[in-house]
Amino acid sequence: MLIGELAQRTGASKRSLRYYEQQGLLVAGRTAKGWRAYDESAVNRVRNVRELLAAGLGTEDILQVAPCLDMKTEEFMACQDSPAETLAMYERRLAAVEEKAAELARYRTRLVARIARLRAADPDAELGEVLRRAEETDRTV
């Protein structure tokens, strides 16, 4: 199948498919005219790559599970090709996600406190007006 059909069947853009190829996650043959041509297993491979990217993994992480990428999604989730390395990679990525979530929670706490202070100072004001006044105050301090 050509790149357009693969894109249509997987929901990936042609640009993404070319990127996956550049990163070593997808292999394309070439037609006589030089167009990219993919076999049927590319559909599962692209779907699995997209799922892993959506879970926060990077392309280098995904390369670690490359032998399993051609499997159907259900089989891929249970792939045991390199369980120790794969598990360690998933755990590292989860730790990074949890660290980022904690950082975002701290930002949220600070913003909520700031909004509460601003609202308490002028409970009838629209939030946008309160924030504009706070920015003006911050600039003068």
C-alpha cells in the first residue's frame, strides 16, 4: 500500500509516517516510481507507535519494543520480547510523568491561591479585570 492509504487506515498523517521512517520505527519499500510502499504489517506498527507516543513515550523508547510493533494491539500489549528492559523503560517514563504531574499540581495550587487572594480583595470584579490590575501592580513592584 502507498503512504496515503496507510495514513488513511491508521489516522496518522503522511508527515508522521515519514517521521516514523526517519526514526527507524517504520520501514518502507519503494515502487518503480520511487514512491513509498508498505506491507500490511505497517498498519499494526503505526497504530502501536501512535499508541505509545500518546502514552508519553519518545521514539527512542519505542525502538526498545520494535520487535513487537507489528503485532495486533491486543498481542502487542502482552509482548514479552524483552520484558526486563521494557518494564524498566515504562517505569522510567512513568516516573517522569509523575514528576511533571507534581510540578503541574504545584503550579495549580499557586494559581488557585493567587486567584483567591485577588477575588477576596475585590469580590465583585470580573476575573479578567482583577488579573489585569494584579499585573499592573506586579510591574510597579
